[in-house]
Amino acid sequence: MLRGVLLWASENDFLRNKLTQMAFVRRASSKFMPGETLDDALEVAVCLEQEKTMSVFTLLGENVADRSEAKGVVEHYKTLLSQADSRNLTSEISLKLTQLGVDLDKQVAKSNLDSLLEFAGHLGLFVWIDIEGSDYTDITLEIYKEAVTKYPNVGVCLQAYLYRTEGDIDDLVSLRSAIRLVKGAYLESEKIAFPQKKDVDQNYLRLADRLLLAQVKGEVRTVFATHDNRIIGAIIESVELYRGLDVGDLEFHMLYGVSRDVQKSLLRKGIKVAVLIAYGSAWFPWYMRRLAERPANLWFVLSKVLTS
């Protein structure tokens, strides 16, 4: 019930306009994001680099309804990539196709994505296409499949709570894709998504097994985006079952401000770790989905706010 309420709130314009003006909410959101500006994000990335931790930048915002605004997102990401390159950061970016204008026209989004991938490719940097609500899954994968045939520096995010994802993985490994597996953070119908957390968790591990088997064959770059300690532990323990893989071949992505002790523990084991650094003024929907992903996130934030 709590998850459903938080996901409903993430899509409510009235709450977004009201709550984002409240000091309590803004203070709470800072637990998951270092600030709203690019400089804020870069400052954190420099510190993480010193700790041998990679950064994945994401400018918050979605459903851009103006071509010039979508072009502005592309130029912003190009500036970010240039800044990361000049600082010798081990960094990637993660973006939404609705930021690039896919609601306006598919060709607009494809053109903007191509421009960004070409620019990033010249710098030797990688771009993730984030997955959004299920209404966008088909078009996101369609655009990704075309892009990956032209640009090797692009990956896509898939959601373990969707029934279809196993089939999507089977389809994508033939393209030698890069896949970042998440649980899923949108309000979806039981007709297309597992409604119970335990079923999502089971499917996550099942999909992880499929991805690791593909990784052994060199068919995919696999990234596990999760803070679930049980899932992390199970994946690490399972590595010894895959001849040709060891813990150094694993890669986990986690949110800024969460599970830093776990991140450091993974790094000590030789496991690759990246921190997702989200920033920007359009943070409310993203923030509410982060709280909904895991109830512990809500109690974590409340405890931090009450003690700060």
C-alpha cells in the first residue's frame, strides 16, 4: 500500500508543486542527490573517483514537450561529458528518451540520441538509456536496438518486475548489448508486472542468472542496479558456478547517499561499483519513485531528517 501511495504521488502535479516548496521535503531529497546543479554533481564525482568508484550522471526530468528543450538536454549532456573527460573521471551518463523528445516524434529522439552517442564516442564515454513506464518500453527498445548497431557505447536498462523482460533479454543478447537490470519503479498493472516484492526478487535472480550466462559467452555487459543485500549476496555467491567468471567481473550500480558501506565492501572484494548521481530541478517524481522502490529508503530519509 505504501509503495502504491508513493508511486501515485510521483505522478500528481498538485503534490509536486506544493511539496517541492517545503523545506522539509527539499531537505529530505538531499539525502539522495548532492544538489540541483551540474557543478554539485561533478564535485561528488571527483570525490568518488578518489575512492575508485565510478559515477553515472543523470539529469532529472522527463516528458519534454518542446524540441528546443530536448535539444537543450542534449547540449547539457555534451557539456557534462566534456567536463567529465577534462577531469579524467571514470563516468557514464544515463538518460530518458522522453528527455530527448520521444513524445514529440520518434525521429526527434533518435536524432538527438545519435548526436549524443557520436559525441560521447569521440571521448570514449558510455551512455545508458534509462527505461521508463511500460507505455515506453517498446519504443525505447526499438530505438536502442537501432542505436546499438551503430554505436558500441550505448546500453539499456530493463525492469525485473515486468513479465516480458526475460524475452527482452533473450532478444537483446544477440546484439551484444549492455544491460542494466533494475527491479522497477513505476505503478504498473498486475497484468504486465509482478505485484508482489517476493516475486520481483525471484525474477531478478532468475534474470541475473540469464545475464551471467550470456556474460560468460561474451554476449553482454551486465550491470546489477540494486541495494538489496540479499540479492547482492546471492549474485556474488553464484559467480563460482559460472566457469570463466569471478567477482571481479561483477558490476553493481547504486544511488548516491545509500549503502555507502556496502559499496566500499564490494570495492574491497574487487567488484566494480558505480554511484548514480542524480541532479536537476525536476527531482520530485524521481525522488518519490526512489522512496517507493524500497520502504527502508523512506525510514532512512526520515531518520536523517529528524537527526539533522
